[in-house]
Amino acid sequence: MVQYLLYRPKVILKVWRFNDSSSTNDLLAYGVTFLPKTAGFHQISCDMWTPYGDWKFGALSFYMDSTPRLNNLNILSKDLDKRKKIFSQPAGKVLLEVEVLRKNFNVLNISS
């Protein structure tokens, strides 16, 4: 089962905003969702979340008008045990509309 989850196609989302006052891009939220195994059109809802740290990060975020970021995106896709340890808060949902075409699923032993 674990090997199946490692090879199943997934999407990692990052939601950004442009800050007019400082002319910078701020990362607002992260999300991870798996793509469907069946071919065809699908609507997927992906829960987004924002990491937060201790009071120091909260103060920095408030005064510097920025949000905490992940140093390494492997924690989203590969280090699932570490992802459970991240302090985070919900940040909404992203709705995706995707068209899935199956290719090489039989090579990876992924069945629908």
C-alpha cells in the first residue's frame, strides 16, 4: 500500500499573493492532493494550509508582513511522517478541474 502511494500521481499546490506595498510575492498556503486513477474529467477539492511557528515567527509575520515558508518541499510529497509534525492552520480550499489520461499505469502496477 505504501509503495502504491509513492507512485500515485499527485499535485503540490502553492498559493501566492502579490503585496503592492512592498512589491513582493508572499506565499499564502500549501496543499497536496492525489490525481484520480480513472481516466476522464474530474473535479478535485484540495484543502490548503499555512504553516505557523512559535511566538517568534508570529511576531515576525505580523511586523514584517510575511508568512512562514517551508525550506524543503520534500516534506509535502515524500516525508509524510515529518509533515504530520508541522504546526499549521487551515487556509481554505482550491478546486481543480483536471482531465486524466492514463499512461504507463500498468507498468507501475496501478489498477483502477
